[in-house]
Amino acid sequence: MTSVAWSHQTEIRVRGYELDSYRHVNHAVYLSYLEHARWVFLAEKGLSLAKLDEMKRWPVVVRAEIDYKKPALIDQVLVIRTRIPRFGNSSFDIEHEITHNNDLVARAKITAAIIDEAGRAKRVPEEFRRLSPTV
């Protein structure tokens, strides 16, 4: 993880159908939590799906790394923090931290690429680069 400040925070409550047989949040559900946090982050920063459609540029996940630290349990309210520490030419990294009562539950690093209508990689637009004031 990097020293770039967290740019966004959202909350999600753990629902019963997200649990595995041990009554923990199933490992695959974390990907949905992170996706939700990214879409909320983008929309709140002015990059809604409608705006992306207008730009004809979309972020797609090309890599996901998650380190699970503690189990999340039913009805816990999880805080998901988001930041963008790195931009490349056509890709960028998104870091997430999931906590419950300030205890670290999971850390993730997502690499996304920007694509056009044909699915070809394109330069990361300035609208995305402005999402991280220190990068």
C-alpha cells in the first residue's frame, strides 16, 4: 500500500446470503463489495456510467489482489476506503481497505485498464487522472 490519502469512503452492511458455511463473508463476495465501492466513488466524482458512455471510455478490471485479514460477519457495517495511487498510460491501480470498527478486514489492489467501444486499450482520460490529487 502507498502513502496516497484515501479519496473516498463508503459503507456496506453484511447480508446473510453473502456468508459461507462458516458464517463468514464468502471470499468472492469481497470482489462485489469492491466493485460497489468503485462505482460509488466514480459516480460521486462525476464519472457515472452515463458520463463514461458519453466519453466512450470504460474502466475494466484486469487484475485483482485481495489480502484477507479478519472475517466479516452478518450485520457488520464495513467501511470501504478507496484511492488511486498509480496511473500508467492506459491503466491505473485502485487500492481498497475494508475495515469494521477500525479493524482491518481486507486490503485489495485492483488494476484497471481503460477501453473503447471496440475493447481496445486507450489512454487514461484526464477525468480519471483528476481522481487522485497527489498522483
